[in-house]
Amino acid sequence: MEHSVEGILRGGRFKKLLESVMTDAKKQANLNRVEIEVLYFLHRYENFNTLTDICQYLQMNKGHISSTMDNLHQKGYVVYQRDEKDRRYVHYEITEQADSVIRDMDALWQKMSERIMSGIAEEDLQTFNKVAKQIEENIEIMLGE
């Protein structure tokens, strides 16, 4: 599933589904849904590793994500470093400790994606992804105005 599609599906019903399929992973890692989503996001989109990137993806406020990042750092799942060019930015990176969580989420994500997209022709998915990207771009333009 592409980033644009995920953005569209991030509504309440998708979060409810995600919460239900992540039950075992949350218990095993002693993490909540948001913490696991952040780790998985950092794994999948390595170049999008700032607080702003994470907030935009999860559509959550900076205070909540900042607290989540502090928790993940204290638990040893992420490390961070200040941007060399602009010290206001912090870049987060997952540690090896997150490997088992990432493996579990890869399997869950693959299975869930297959079921969500079942019965949809590849050509239709490509069209949907193209349209979703254009919608995302249009929204960004409108927000910038």
C-alpha cells in the first residue's frame, strides 16, 4: 500500500482495524499502537525522520508525538541526533532493539494490505494511487495558500 493510500485510510475505522491486528505485537513489545506505528513509519520511510514528518503521517499533534518519542528513546527503541545544518531539527532512527517489532509489523502489514486490497485489479490500484497522490498534492497546495 502506498503512502497516499495510507493517508486516505488513516481515518477512525482504519485505526480500529490496526489496533485489533496489533494486539499481540503490542503485548509482546510492551508498546502502544502509536509507538509501534512510529517505529514502523521510521523503518519504512527512513528519509522522513523528524517530529514534523511523524506528526504529518500519523495526523497527531507535536506534543503527543514528542512524548511518544521520549518514551521510545527511554525504552531503547530510538536514538536521535540534531540536524547538523539546523539545530532546531532532530532526526530519529530506530535501534536494533526494534527489529523484532519491525519483523512482526512487516508480516502483519503485508497480511492486512493483501486483505484490504483483495478483489481490486492492479490497474485499478495504480489509478487509485495516482488519484490519491494528486489529491494529496492539491491539499498541500491549498494549505500553503
